[in-house]
Amino acid sequence: MMTSTRIHVHGIGVVSPAGWGVGSFREILDGHRVAPPSELPHPDGLARTVLRVPALVPRPPWMAHPRMRRTSPISQFALAATFEALGQMGMPQPCPGLGILTSVMGGGVIYSRRFYGEVLADPSTASPLLFPETVFNAPGSHLAAVLQTRARNDTEVGDETGFLTSLALAARWLADDVVPACLVVSCEELDWPNAGAIGLFPGKTLPSEGAAALLLRREPSAVELVGVSSPHRCSHRRARQVDLETIRQDLRWTSAPTTQVVRAGGSDSMNRLEPRFGEGLAATGGWACVAAVDAILRGQCQESVAVVDGSNGQTLACRFQSNRFPTEIPAVA
Amino acid sequence: MQSPVLFPSKNASTRPQRVAITGAGIVTALGHGWAVNAEGFRSGQTAFRTVRGFDTAGQRVQIAAEAEPATGLAESRLGEHRSRRMDRAAHLLLEATAEAWNQAGWAGSPCTVPVVLGTTSGGMGLGEAYFRRCIGQPPRSRGLATLALHYQPQTQVSDVMEALGFEGATRIISNACASGANAVGEAFEMIRNGHAERVVTGGYDALTQLVFAGFDSLQALSTTRCLPFDTRRDGLALGEGAGILCLEPMDAAHARGATILAEIVGYGASTDTHHLTQPDPSGEAALESMTEACAQAGIRPSEVGYINAHGTGTRLNDAAETQAIHRWAGDATPRIPVSSTKSGIGHLLGAAGAVEAVACIMALRGQWLPPEPEDLVPDPLCRFPVVQSPTSARFDHVLSNSFGFGGANASLVFRKA
């Protein structure tokens, strides 16, 4: 049962079109360079312009793990972001008891596309090696296997806001003593089915891919997760804007210059992550949270808020604050 | 009234609350609704037939437990146009949710209720249609956006909530075949720990070509009959449907005079890291989830009057689950009846744990044990009795197991109201 509601961030990790790691993420976040677009073929003959994660050279040692042999990029992105959040370099170390929450929207689309293509061509020869990787919880399963944890491990299917609802659940697991530490991950990979789908909706930027990870514990650290809002539904799917003031009141963040707001996931491009990182579906919500935490870690603000507008008509926000500076920031109700 | 924040919980309690089930809805190949399914489970009916929803001609197996299409919901607040856009899975979900919602007596009360559901495929049928249109010669772009939108489980759940006139935070768990049990377990914890006042929970999945072909490619589908724990077992049979529960604190249910169908008293979850699709033969992770669920319920194995096993009918699953039950129950093993309702309705994947939860509640209320086929030849490795004929029994607790791809394991314990 709940003994403490104070939850802290103990690590961040990210894979994005900027590259593998927080360092490259910062370069694009700060405007020092832009992610190069590339062309993704589509069966309709019109290639889609996308932002892809660059190849990882050289291959890190964890790629040699038996579970990683047949994985598609989505699992590799998830693992790379995880290891960075855990502060692990080289071969993975066991993390018994670590809870894992993974959020996806498109999921393992590459193997799904390949497998269903084979089924339509001739189901009797469709590869049994492909099918298991099509399930939504394949990345979360690989994470647990590589980290050797048998603790709670859930995969949530949602939209860009999935990372934030997972943050809230992770915080509850920690507060209720279900797990001693919890990893929250979001991950996506690109293939023509989801790249094509993103292009069907007006206002979306270039399709992209990647992952984000936050490690949460109850023990104090430099950054505290103060609160996660309930979802605010938009009255119409096209009008995804939810009044920021409403969310500000829910999370009681200050309007002081020491507060930094990172917004992502919406269909407009004003002050959002998308023009720089593209539409990364579930990964987008994770990137917004990593950017918000990183702003505190870099001393750019005492408090940060990630506001994420989901494609399915809801907006969620979460608030982080620095533990390095004593503040008068009001607590969430 | 919805809390403005998901975290921290405004009403988090330091004392666990008892969790009442006040509504249940179910759709399977046995039929639509509580009565027909209860009679089907009690008498051990089977509901398999040749698949009609898609072409299975090129595959090893052509049989599944396919549900009759939903006839539409009279009280739906969705217009005809919106209802037409819902796919088979969403209709199964809507029908089961409406039954549970009405049974709980929540209809008509303006409320915000969080929803926690499990599914493996969501709107996969629409995703398949999207794919076929894109690769067609010539490719067809008309309607692709609608398919892409309604393929997503969140859209399906949102449509169902709108149809029944409520709103709230949604959480869709996709832990393969344990999804439904995980959803029920986490909804249980939300009420138990004071994070919510009411929750709609359960699971749903419809048969789709991709998933059917997937299990066929793994040679996991039975080419004969689905016979869990039978010495001749050769695989599982797929099914489809939905199972939905309405949960609320026991005190609140009593206070408003609601009919309490049963109580959820325990939930355990663990991860089997042995292999992506094969369970650890020792049943270690399954043992952990069963142990955790019973510890939370505060009962010993000898107090469990029936186990609704995951029991897929595959060689590996049933062997590992048998090991886990033996290790968990110890000397009590020969006195705990076990069966798998998958022998009658197939494996409902993301809906399995939720539909089997409803079956357990039916068994508790009716005080009977769901049987497997009478001609079943129990595997001699099983030291527990496999229920093979309609059986009356007196018992207070049921344990339900769900194990999935990726190593997702979940166990639930229900108590007679």
C-alpha cells in the first residue's frame, strides 16, 4: 500500500532521428543541427519523406544477446534507450525486480508487414520466425529477458500520450510498493504502412521513429516527477488543442520564467518537438518527457512540464521539478 | 467526477478496500450474454466451426470458435454512420460492455469511469484491409484514413464509451494472451488502493487472418480437437469474444444496494523470461503469479475450490502449467479440480483472461465446475483432477491463470459473494 508519493527520475535515455543517446538529441533540440530526411518507398509508387534513426555503428555488445538476434529496430531502439537510462554501457547487467512499462502506437510494424505479406502470398509458407515479433509486447519482453527481471511488465497500446499514462502507473506501482524501480519506455519503428498512415492526417509532420526511457525510483534524485494530469479530451478530433491553462491548473505549475514547457504530438507546429524530430507516435510523448527532464538536468529551469496532444483526441501533461533548488512551487492536489 | 490528476492519487488509501464485481458482460462463440454462456460453460458445450470470416484454405487448420456477429445495440448513442465504421472486435466489446454496464446499474448516472482493457489485436481486421488496399493493383486510397483511425484500440474504446454515454481515462494493455487478466488485475488494484471509485475492465479480441495464420505458422493450432491436459493434446484452437466487468468498492456497492456478483481478492503478475513464445518448463514464473495472487487474497492453495487453467492444449503450455500447479499446491494438488474453458470456446487471446474471469464468477455463483469433454484422457503427469463432466460443488474461491507470449503471466483469485 501507498507509503510515499514522492517519485524521482534516476535516468533518461533516448533514440531519435538525431541519433542514439541524449547527446545527439540535445544537438537537435538546441538547433545546432537538423535530422536529415530520407525517402521510404511505398507500394503506391510515391516514396514518403521520413526521419529515420541513423544506423548504429559499431554494433554494441548487447546486440549479441540471444534474444536480440531476430529483433526488428523497435526492440533495438527500446533497449538502447533503456541502457542509457540505466547508465549501463557494454553488456547488460541483471536488474531483478525492475518493473517495465512500454508504450507503443504502431508497434512492430516491420515484421507485421512482412508476415502479413507472406500470408497473403501463401499462408502455408508464412514464416514462424516473423510472427512472434509482431505482438505488441515483444519489445517489453525482450527488455525483461535481457535485464533478467521477472517483475511486472506491461505494454500499453495508445497514442502519443501513452508514455505519460505509463509514467502515472509506474509512479503508482512505486508508491504502492509493487516494484522497487520502474522503467518507462516508448518505442516505434517506421515502415510504409505507418508512414503512409501518418501522411493521411492533415497537419502532421514527417513520420519518424525511435524510443525514450525514464527510470523512476522513490529514492531522491535531482529531478522529481511531481504529477501527471488526467486526460483532457478534445471536443473534435481535428481540434486537438486543449487549453493549456486548464492543464496548468490541474498540475499547478507556475507561469514563472523558471518553468519550461515542452509540447508535442499536436497537429500544428508551433513550439513543438515535431518539426525537429518528426511524428514519432508513441515515442513522441517519451521524447517530450526526456526533453523536459533534461532541461532541469542542464540547469535551464527549475521546473518543466511536458504537454502531449495525442492523435486520438486527448491531451496529457506531466510536471517535473528540480530537487537542487529549494522552491515555493505548489504541490499537485 | 474525474480527478484532475492520474498521479498522485487524490484518494489513495492506506487501508486496502474490498473490491466488488457488480456487472459482467460476455460474448463468445457460445452466444451473447450471461445466460447462454453460463449454461454453455456449465454443461461443457463446444462451439467450433469452419472459419467464415476469412479464407483459411491454404492453412493446416480451418476451425475456430467464431462468434455470431453482433446485432447492434438499441441503446447506443452512436449514430448509424459511426456504428457502421466499428469493426467486428469493437462490436464484440460494445455488446459485452453494455451488458456489464446495465447489470451494474450504472446506466443513466452521469459519470466518469476509467477503463482498463486488454486486447492483442484491437482493430487488426481493419489494419489488414488497409494493407490490402495499399498493395492492391491499382492501390486504393479511398477510406484509408478511416481504416487507420479505427484500427487503433483507443478509437474502439472511445466509440464504446460514447455509445454508452460515459467518459474517462483509458488504458489498453497488450500483454499477449494475458492481456485480459492483467487488465482485470490492474483495475482491481485501482479500486483496492483507492485510485478510482469505479472501473470498467476486461478484454476483447476478434479472429483475424494475420493472427490465425500466425498461430498456424507456429504449428500451435490443433489439427484435431482442443483438449487441454489430455495425453493426446496437439495444440490450441482460436476463438473470439469479449468479457467485461464493472468494479467498485464493496462498501459503495453495499451502500447503493447493488447486486454483488463476486469479489476479486487477489492478483499476481510475473514475467517468464525463458523464451518469447515458450514457457519455462519448470513453471517458475507461473508459480510466482499464483503465489502472489493467493498471498494477496490471504488464502492457502487448499482453500481454492477450482482452477480455471490457462490450459491452451499445447504440449508445452500444459506441461509447464501442470508443473506450476503441482509446485504451488503441493499436497493439496489431488483435491483441487482443474479445467480449461478453452476446450469449449477456444483461446480468446487478449480476451481470454477476462472471459475466463466471467466464467469463474458464473461458476462461483452457480456452484458448479466447467467441464472439459467427457472423452478426455487426462495426461498421467497431472496429479490434479481434470473436470470432465458437469459437476456441482461447494467452494468459495477460484483461481484463474493466464499466460502469454512474451512471458506475461497473470493470476486472479475470486471469492463467492
